[in-house]
Amino acid sequence: MKKIYIMLACTLSVLLGFAQTRTISGRVSDSSGPLPGINVKVEGTSIGSATNNEGFYTIKNAPAEGRLIFSGVGYVTASEKLQSKSVYNVQLTEDVGGLNEVVVVGFGQQKKPTITGAIATVSGKELRQSPVANLTNALAGRLSGLFAQQNGGQPGRDQANIQIRGISTYRSGTAPLYIVDGVQQDDIGQIDMNEVENISILKDASATAVYGVRGANGVIILTTRRGKTGEAKVSVSLQTGANVTHRLPKFLDSYNSLLLLKESYVNDGQASSFPYSDADMEHFRTGDMPDVYPNVDWSKEVMRKSSLQSQFNTNVQGGTERVKYFVSAGYLNQNGIFKNFSQSETENTYYFKRYNFRSNLDINVNKNLDLSLNLATRLENINQPHPAESGRSVFNQLMRVGFAPYNFPIYNPDGSFGAPKESNQHANLVAQLTLAGYDRSYKTDITSTLNATHKLDFVLEGLSAKAQMAFSNGQFSSKSLYRDGYPTYRYNPINSTYTLFNSTYPVLRPYLTSTGNLAPKTVTDLQTSLNYNKVFGKHNISALALYNQNSTKEGANRDINYLGYVGRVTYNYNQRYMLEFNAGYNGSNQFNDENHFGFFPAISAGWVISEESFIKKNLNFINFLKLRGSYGMVGNDRIGIDLATYAYLSTYVSTGSYGFGDSHTNYTGLAEGKIGNPDIAWEKERKANIGIDADFFQSKLKVTFDYFDNQRFDIITTRATVGQIVGVTLPEINMGKVSNKGFELELGHNNKVGQVEYFMKGNISVAKNKILERDEEKKKYPWLQSTGLPVGQSFGYKVIGFYNDADDLANSPKNVTLNPQVGDLKFADLNNDGIINDDDKGPIGYPNVPNTTLGLSGGISYKGFDFSFLLQSALNGSVRLSDELIYDNAANRFQETHLGRWTPETAATATYPKLHLASANNRSVSSFWLRSNDYLRLKNAEIGYRFTPKAIRRIGIESLRVYANGANLLTWDYLKLVDPESPSGRGENYPQQRIFSFGLNLNF
């Protein structure tokens, strides 16, 4: 009987198991029809199936409870709760912001899952979170592979220097190629960010080979916004804020500066020559006679604490099925940091004004013909104070000779402008900003582009033809209203007399005027192409054949002409296996007939591993996983060749004179100039790339990784191993090689918890270059060679401390030329020969451009509130400080850093060498003056609130958002003295600005 019960129990459990599983089926589609290849799984199990070519699926042994998960490349994952029914039909929606995103590539577009090249993108919406005036300053930290360095903040001239994947040549010309709506542009910095739809950067050979001789430095493609079907939507953006100078050197006041100056005299054995008595010093300390013993903080006197910046944009977007339009107008006003003095009769400060206008029109003429017309214009106006020295800015003067706080007062007792004691020093800077006038420049850019696309299905289904004609014109003019001099006086307190500083200007004379016009720059661009795109079941094939012609004319400079052909063939099987071939056959008239043209091929492939059954069945947390790789050749012809001549032709120059005839009449002669090189050609670069794109956990975690190996060769080089005894200017040759390797990693996470949405994105880019070959004479020691080191490597003495005492100085390697003293910088004897000389100058620090950049952005939104931020960092770079920026006694000034100077009492804790009136030893190029420019910066932060429609629609507004944002808000670095993105040198660049801004967006 017991056995019977056991058999009944087993039979019942089996029957119950069969009763709890079943077969379910259904169909998956989207708005266009059935979807093949969609994964359908029971959540948390390996039970599942995939849809067939008609979108149908069947799952056997499905449980009675649980959830069905529907996922596919380019679609938002959907789920259905299992119920008693057996048929589950689902309609999926496209993942517009995800894998179905259309990415702009060279001369076309591709869907993100089928891309086999290395491309990074950023939307215009993200860029508009930054209140900066120049678009390039909104890119740093947002795109992997992009290296940006903003050297200064002058209004209208604050564009960042940009490289893609670092630097691959020791020659000039490392900037990428800029393309705006399919047309080459010199830069993109002054485009209104409200016009931008998205930006793509093309990094590897498969993405850039189509640009041939212009693609080696990478390509940045900017796409502007276009019209959409629907009622006209009017958008208005208003933004205003304050620019605040980020960082300036902190100079000491008169009394403390003079204490250090006196110490310098003592250290150099010239104590009796110190020009100030103890009584004078007491007056400086107490400040009781400022007219005679001044204490002027010149930076404070001429600079504002903040300056105003405002932006305005209005645009209209809409259209019908036949005609779509986007029209935008914008205005920017960016003021400078120098004050406007009340006595001034002109605008003698810095400012920048910009007016942008754009109209993009798309017309569907009929079912086969589409037309588009793009019109854009930009007017720029830059104003700056007229400088005392031609070619130098007024800010440069502020950092240079003559502006010690104790030198002279701004105003004399009678109200006249004070003057320096020495005639070689700059005149009163307040007087200059008040009376010297201004220099003003005007620039106008106009660009028009006409496109026509015609379907040729009657010839071959999927075939179309496209033609594009673009024309741009740039005009530049300048105007100056200025005085070269003005009366300033030295005051003598003994007899209360005034001496004119410059006898040439005894009275204030009328303004002089000058105007100038550069020859207009015109660019014409013609493109014609055939495009083919066809789907054969699971096979997708596309092809492109394109002809391109570009010509630039600018005044007396020779024309720059490009002509070429582009080919592209892509194939993918069910968006699983991809193969792509790109090639450019193009050339430039910068080289002779034999070297006009070059062939630049690239091949790439991709494999979507997540579409394989072993992934679908066993690793259901992987939504998308693609492996891709590319290899190819590209070129670079922007190599700093003189545009007035051809590098392959020899030149002759006027020189000397000869006397002929009885009267010995002189005639100018000709001499051989630069020798031409008929074999010169563009630089070339082999690019290899392997990458991974992955989405995990229902696309909540996204990962992109790339490793690249680039080698630039045939770099344009001027011979350095041929002596000057040849007696001619040597030609340029192709011979250099540089290796550039690195990697990029992007991580992204987004999620929604209840009514809270948040995202996080992070990226790191590393690009390390090394010179493999250049024409360099064999040096005596290996550390003197630049070959084998990074491009831009600094050389100098390695500082190992200070000379602590006389014994230390006597027992150290001799430095006869520089004659160091106790307390001075002590250099390493690299070759151990007991002598410090040029043989001991080795590589120090890093190049100025960091080889690593990082970005971390995040955001959160809840109901109408939103907050976002961007952190950006750069690592492994150095900046060399010199002259007035850091040296003691330079420009007769001292800074806080000089308080840490070496003295016998502070020998153990000193951070600065012994003070001197001048020191050849201490001011030699050395590691002491080379500082790390590593930094971490809160590049951008924004908080906003969007009003509910119910609250605003009654007053005719569709949406309203108010916000506050900022740029360059906080910086953590080691430099402290100036901004870490500053270039090497004396600190004469206009300083970077922090921006605090408020704004609103209105939509009607």
C-alpha cells in the first residue's frame, strides 16, 4: 500500500508540472511592420525564442507566472506579465537616444549598431548646459578622444586648442578638420550653440579615410538643427551673467616688495646702492604720503571684479510634409575685465559682440526629389584697448616692466597722471586706458549651401543621386582710434615741480585714425554623389561614390585647391556581421603634378556578439555587445607651408645691388632663396583601432572601449644635420616618424526610480606619442636627443635642491658659466664629469599638452526640477613659468611665492632660491620652473525648474524653464599661480574667466 501512495504522489507532481507549463506565441512589430530577430525571454530564465522574418515567435514550456522580456537592437526593451492567455502581441518603439540613433559620418549617416569606426557624439542639448561664449569650450570632458586646452579668456579670442587623440606630428598643424553641414570650415567656435543639433568626432581610419589628405588629425562634424513636421514652435532663450577672473599672480605691496628688493641688493653685495633710505621705507610702511611713496595695486586699479556677459536667441521650427524650416537669430555681448574710466572719450576696454543668423529649409518637391537650402551669416566685433607696444596687448603690459607698486602714483597731487622714474618703463596704465583709444576689428562670414537629392529607383531600386554646392565668404576689416602718447608727469616733492615724462607729448593731441581691410576669403565647395542602399532579406548593402572639389581664394596668397573621389561600401548581415571599406583618392595643389594625388584606403569590420545564440541563451543581462576593428591610411597636408609660394619650387629674393656703366648706376640683384623640393608630399598616417560597444542590464549600463595605434610618417622636416656652410635655405623634406598610441573608455548609466530620473557618464582618454625619427644630429649623450621622447618635450637642468652652505658649493660640480652662490638652485651633473654645462640639460617634466583627459558628468531630475554637472580633468602635462610671471625682481615686482626664498635661517624650509637683482643660474631653464598643469575642474553645473503646463498655458506659453548655471566654477590643481591651462611663458595671456549665469527658455 505504501508503494501505491508513492506512485500516486509522483504521478500527481508530474501532472501538476505539465499543468504549470505551456506553449505561448505572438508577434512583435513596430510602427512600420513586423520585426525579425527580436529576443523574447522569460525573465530570470533561459527559456525563450526569437522572432522569425514575419515577426512571429513561439515559446514552449513557458511557466504560468512571470514576465516576458522583448528586446532588440535599436528598440526600447518591453515586458509583458504572463497571464492565462497564450498569445502576446507587442509593438516596440525605437530607441531614439540609443542604438537606433543615427550618427553623422563622413559624407553620410549610419545607424549606431552598424558603425564599425571609432566615433563619439554629443548633442546640442548637452552643449547648451554650458554658458560659455565659444562653442569649443563646451566640448572638453564630454567626448572621449578629444583634447581641449583653453589658453586664455579674451572676449572673442578665447577659443580652445583642440586635438583628437592627442598629437601625432612635431610639425605645426595638429588641429582637426571641421565640417559644418557637409562643408569644410576654418573653425566652429563662434557658431551659436542654439543652432547645433549634434557634433560627431571621427577618430580612426575607417571614419576619416574619406577625407584623404585632410583626415589624419581627425574630423569634427557639426550638424545644425532642421525643421520638423508640425505647427511652428517658437523658442526664446535669454541668458545673462558675470565673468569673474579665475586667477592672477598675487603681488606684494610696496613696503614688503622693497624689503625683498633690499635683501636682493644685500645678497649681491650692493647694499649701499639700495635707492631708498630707512626714512623712505617708513613712509612706505605707514602710507602717510601716497603721492610721494605710492602703494599702487595696478591690477586692482585697472581691472573690474566682474564683467557682464549676455546671450539672446530666438528660433522657429516647424513645417509640413512638403516644407520644413528652422530659422534662428542670436546675439552675444561679452565684456572685458578692464574698467571704463569716466574721463575716457571712447570705449577703451575689451568687449566682443556677435550676431548669428541661420535659416535651414527642406523642400520635398515630389516623391523623388528633395531640396535643401542652408543660409548662415555671422558678424563679429572685437574691441580692445590700444597698446603702448605694437603687437602686444594691454594685459601683456600689465605683467611687464614698470608697474611695481612703489614706482609711481596713478595721479599726482595736482590731478595730472603720474609717470615712472625710468624712461624705459611703460607709462601710466590708467592714463593709457583713459586716453590711448582703441583697436577694433570687424569680421563677417556668410555661408550658403544648396542640396538636391533625387531617387533613382526607376534605374535601380535603392539608388539615389545627390549634388551639393556651397559658397562662403569672409570679410575682415579693422579700425583704430588712438593716441601714441599723452602727457604724464613726474612729481618732485622737494620743490613741488612737475617734469614731463615724454617731451614729444606736452599736450593731449587729437586722436589719430587708421583703417585696414584684408582681402576677402572665399571658399567654394562642390560635391556630387551616387548613393545605394538596399535590403535583401537579412542582407543590408550600401555604397557611396562621390566627387568633391574645394577651392579657397584669399588675396595675394595662392589658391588652395582640393579635388578628389570618395568611395564607401558597407555590408551587414541582420545587423550582426558588418564589413566596410572606405577610400579617398584626392589631392592638393600644394604639391607638384607627380604628388598631387594619393590613395587613402581603410577597412573595418564588426561583429554583434550579442546576437549569437550562446549569448542570448546564457547571458541575458547583455543587451548589446559589438566587437569592431579598423585599419587604414590617411594624410595631412596642413603642415605650415608658406601660402605665398609653392614648397616644391625654389625661390629667389631681391638682395644687394650692382653698379653698371660709367655712372655706376645701382641695380638690385637676385639671390637664391629657399631651395624647392619637387618630391615633397603630405604627411601620412597608418591608423589601427579595435573597439567594443556594450549595453548591459536593459541598456542601463553602456560601455565603449577603444585602443588605437597610429604612426605618422613622412612628416615635413627641415634638415638639421646639414651645416650652414651650404649657404642656402634648405628645402622641406618628408622623413619624420611619430608613434601615437592610447586608449579611450566611456561608461554610462541611466535609470528611473519612481519620478526620479538620473544619469552618469564618465570617460578617460590617453594618447602617448613618441618621436621615432627626425633629422637630428647625433648628440654627445642620449639624454640630449629628442628622438625617442614625446613631441614638445622640454629640456633643461634637473634641480636637486639649493646650495646650503659654502662647503656644499665648493664640493659640488663646478658651474663656471652661471656662477651660482650659496642659496641658489643646484643642478644635477648628468654625465658625472664634475662640470655643470649644456651637456647636463636633459628632458624635464611633460610637454605642455597633457596626454590624459577625463570627464565625468551627471544629472538628476524630479518633476520640474533638474540638476546637472560636468567635471573635467587633464593629467601628465607641464607648464614652464618664466620672467615677470615668477622670477624675483622681474618687472621690479615681488609675489607671495618669493616670501619662501632661501636665507641662512630658512635653508631647511625654503621653497624659492636666494633673491638676486639678476641671476643667470637661477633663471636658467630648469625643472624648478617647470610645474605640473594637472587639474580637476568643475567645468559646468546647472540647476533649473520647468513650470507645469497648467500654470503657464493660460498665458499662451507652451513651456517655461528657468535656470542658473556656471562654467569653470572650481579648480583643483598644483599650479596656483595662474590657470593650469595657461601656456608656458611670462603669463601675458588674458586670464581665464569663471562664469555665473541666469537664464530662461520660453516655447510658444
